[in-house]
Amino acid sequence: MSQAALVKKPEEILKQFFGYSEFRGNQQAIIDSVLKKKDTIVLMPTGGGKSVCYQVPAMIFEGLTLVISPLISLMKDQVDALNANGIPAAFLNSSQSQSEQRFISSQIESGKIKLLYIAPERLYKGDYPLIDFLKTVNLSLVAIDEAHCVSQWGHDFRPEYLKIGELRKSFPQIPFVALTATADKLTRKDIADKLGLKAPQWFISSFDRSNITYRVTAKRDAMGKLLEFLDFHKKDSGVIYCLSRKNVEETAAELQARGLSALPYHAGLPREEREKNQELFIKDEVKIMVATIAFGMGIDKSNVRFVVHMNMPQNVEGYYQETGRAGRDGLPSDALLFYSGQDAITLGRMLDQGENQEFTHVMQDKLEKMKSFCQTKVCRRKFLLNYFGENHAGDCGNCDICFQKGNRQDMTIPSQMLLSTVARLGENYGIGYVILVLRGSKSAKVQEAHQSLSVYGIGKDRSESFWKDLGDKLLQEDYLAEAGAQFPTLKLTEFAWQKLKAKEKILLPMEESISDVSSKPSTHHEDLLDELKALRYSIAQKSGVPPYVVFADNSLLE
Ligand code: ADP
Ligand code: MG
């Protein structure tokens, strides 16, 4: 039989080795570009199916495909999965013995391996660096997974990735394909430059993850809100991201103490413990992973139902990547972020310590955008897609902002009370003290200092939590701003002064519980889907937004 007759078509490979009958999105076009030996850049959201874009060509090209990926810990799983599908793949890393490595090299030399996975540091390290070995074999394709790691504008810069530029020069004749789930415009351009790609073909998929419901809520009483949210997500798998290792440990311990199935994950834990915790999570033996952002990259777990951020992430790319780990199976999933001005200040300070000025400047800009996302009054999905250079026609109907639209209440009187108390106190106090004055606290200290103010006690008919909620809403809606780091004090914004002067009505979104989708947690997934469906219809009707199909698989709807 001639060689040509043996070469299979992409669809046949997809069917035979992956069991799928059709390509999804622009997989087919991407594969065509790679097969034409063009340098190719793929931007596709997490779960979109980037892997087959190089795995299918790997099975068609005659020689070896090199896959560069940042995480050694995941290579084994990826390779095992490929082998289980009958694809001859292997990885090389420092955890293997000399003889294992020699065996794999000999397999490559004899053309028995189609895909070789490595971390980039492997290329130029040691007495006999891999690059020298690669020059002796028939290399057909290089795939660079998580390609944003090559750019310092990305959220996960790895200097070793810069070495890939040298690799490109050593193999000018073969195609390189770079893939990532996240890259704003600046990072995109940088990827092409740093990797030294030649007039690359770009494939940018829609980044919309329509099955994810985005919510941002004030951080006050975060644990209480979190428990309420987790109660709704009983039995579901999810990830809770915290900024520091300490927060991870504390949050995990608190959840465990309440009988929830949660484990910590951060880079400070011993490797065995980390790997064990990750494995338990992937196998559904533990439901909640409380983690730093060290957790999650490349993890292919399709049934993650929620992602919570206890702290604001540093930038929108990171946020989108992390929330994108929810709902890879296309079923409705939740992303919840706890926002506080304080966190934004802390992150800003961390950035200020950086030495590279240009870098710090760009990162600060990104942090500002992340803050705007938290404070935005436009549909969150619109905001996110717009950030990645995409348009979303109309509001999504599936984020907290959309849920609240049309649900605004006239809060003029209490808002005036709160705002004037802030002003009368000389904008020198935080919300706690403002409420003490509003409610006419009997504390000797408060009485002595502020009993004579006209606003003292004007809000005594309402509860402390009412005033706190109102304060949060006024912050979110830009009537109030926080100043100062450790003990933030409240200030009236220019916007608030204008509104007050013009005697305009103050309409605020009704407080919406984060578990609004259901008060009673459901045990069966089917019930849950029904409830969500009903609720989203009712929300849509209330807010005048047309019912929005949130399921990737429409058959679930009708
Ligand atoms: P990404 O790397 O973009 O996050 P993966 O390559 O891990 O995504 O693919 C996500 C999931 O989608 C995997 O379970 C994969 O098997 C599946 N998948 C990929 N392509 C197809 C397809 N054409 N049809 C159905 N499922 C697919
Ligand atoms: Mg991937």
C-alpha cells in the first residue's frame, strides 16, 4: 500500500481516536491551517477543545509533534488519556529515571511516538539538552499550550517560555501552533513576537461562556454569604480561590469545621499533599477545593459547578481564566466574586513594589479594569467580552446586573440620610461608625462626640444590616467611595453631590440574595436544572429581558 493511502482525513482521526463525529467551532479550520504548515495562533476559551487542534495533525504528520506545556504535574494524566485512546504519546521530565528517559528517546527515534510532552525548561537543560536530540529526529510540529505564559503581559508569565523563540529559529521549516484560553490584545501581539512566529494565522473563538452566571457581591459578611451559596451548591464540585496561602488554610478549615467536604491547595503544601488533594477533587471524592491561583491550570474536570473568588483577582484575564474552569460540560454554573475596595488597595500596593516601571504601569492599568468590572453597572458578560475585544449584542440576562435591572427601588430618603451623615461627619469615618450615629447609639463616646449633629438618630427605625446593605449599594453605585487603607473612611463622590443638589431620585437595585436561584437546595441534578430554568425565565420576565437560553445543550430546555 502506498503511503498516501494510509494518510487519514482529520474527521476520520477525530472519530477513530477521540470518538467525536464532528469538529467544534473552528477546530476544522485550525487543523487545516496547521496541516498546511502555517504558523497558527489559537485563542479559544477553556473547554473549547484546543487539544485536538494539535493532536489530530500530530496523527496525520509523518514525524513527531512536540507539545510544550507549563505543568509537569499534568503531563502524566494527559499522556495516559491519549494512550488510553490508542495514541502513542509520552512525556519527558525530571521525575523519570535515566533508563526510562532513554527508553522513551529510543521509542521516538524509531518513530513509535507521535506526541512528546515537555516543559520548556527541558529544551536547553543538562549535558545533552533536548534541543540537540530533536535535531536528530523527524520533527513535524511544535504545539505550545498555555501560550500566554510567554508574555509578561499575561497573568502567568514563565520566563522559560521565552526559550521557545530560540527553538523556532532552530526549526524554521516546521509549523508552530500556539494555543491559549486567555489573551487580551496586548498579550496576543506579544505571543506572536516572543515566539517568533512567521505571519501566523489567527483563530479567535468567541470567549462567551453563556452557561456561566457571573455575580459580584460586597465582601462584608463574606463567610455568611459563602455558606449560603455553598448550601445552594450542596453536592456540587467547585473551587474557592483565595489570595494568600493563609486565607486558603483558614477558609478550608472553617468549611471543614462546618462539615463541608473541602481541602486546601497551595504551593506551600508538601507536594504529596497537594497532589493527593487535587486527585481527590478530580475524582469527586472531595467537593470543594480551596486554593490559591496555583491550582487549576490545565485541569480537565468538566463538572465544576462553581468558582468563587474570595478576593478580587489582579486582572480580568486571570478572573476569566479561573471562572472558566466552571461548567466545561456546558451545564449552568456559577461564578461569584467578593469585592472590597480594601482588596483592590492591597493588590495595588503589591504592584507598586515591582521594579520594572513599564510593567508596573501596565499591571496597574489592568488592576483598574478589574476594579471597573467589579463596580460596573453594565451587563457583566458585555463588559468581559468587550474587554477581550468582542461585542455582545444586548444584555445577557444571566448575570447579577441583568437580574437586578428593572428591579430598582426608590431609596432616595434613606440614601439621603446616609449620605448626609457621612458628610456631617466630615467624611472622616467608616460605615460602622456612620451607622452608630445614624441609629443614635447610646455609647458614651458616640453621644459625647456627635449627639449634637442633626443627623444623630435619624435612622433609628431601620436595622443595622439595612444600613450596611444600603452602604454597600451606594458604594457599588458610585455614590460613595472608600479612602484610606487600614480603616477606610467614606467619602461622597462628585456624582452623589450632583444627585443631591439636583434633588434627583436615588434608585438602587434591590438587594438580591446570592442564592436567589433557589431557596431550597435540590438533591437531584434534574430538579436543579428545572429550578434554574424556571427561575431564569421568571427573572427574564420580571426584568423584561427575553428568556435567555443558558444551556449549551438546548435539548435541556424544551
Ligand atoms: P481546552 O484545552 O480548550 O480547555 P480541551 O482540549 O481540554 O479544551 O477539550 C475540552 C473537552 O472537550 C474535552 O473533554 C474534549 O474531549 C472535548 N472535545 C474536544 N473537541 C471536541 C469535539 N469536536 N466534539 C466533542 N467534544 C470535544
Ligand atoms: Mg487545554
